[in-house]
Amino acid sequence: MSNPNEIHADHHVGHVSTYIIVFLGLLVGTGLTVWAAFQDWGIFNAPAALLIACVKAGAVVLFFMHVKDSNKLIKTTVVGGIFWLLILFTLTMTDFLTRGWH
């Protein structure tokens, strides 16, 4: 019987320094989110917070979920999921914006 550790020998493992840098970036992003929450930018507060959240989510998906070093099938699945989410958001906003709110 073969060694069970040989099965996972082809997987890429990132360096600890990469994870520390991404973690520190996430902490900076969290601080930026808190700072942005106390600013009065009118209607741009929510888009600013969502932009920061999307960048942080992208970092988590790429580095901590190892999508950056995955094969094309995994990357295609992630892109397909994001595309489907955008379709759902578009349909929801189309319904929301076309209703009469009297």
C-alpha cells in the first residue's frame, strides 16, 4: 500500500509570508471599512463599503481558498458562480427599480 501523503504531493502550498501579507492586507481593509463608515459621502458610502468588501473577499478566495493556484476547472467554476450572482443581482435590481413605490 502506498503512502497516503503521496496523493497530495502535487498540490501547491503557499509560503507563510504570503499568508501573513494577505492577512495584514485584510486587517488594513477592515480598518479602511471602519474609517469609511464614519465618513459622510452621501450615496457613495454603500458603494465604497461594497468595493472594500469585494476586494477583501477576492483576496480570501484567491489565497486562502487556493483558487489562484488551482486548475482551470476550479477557476471556471468560481467565475461562473460570480457571473450567476451578478445575474441574480441584476434581476433583483430590475424588479426593485421598476416597481411603483406609492
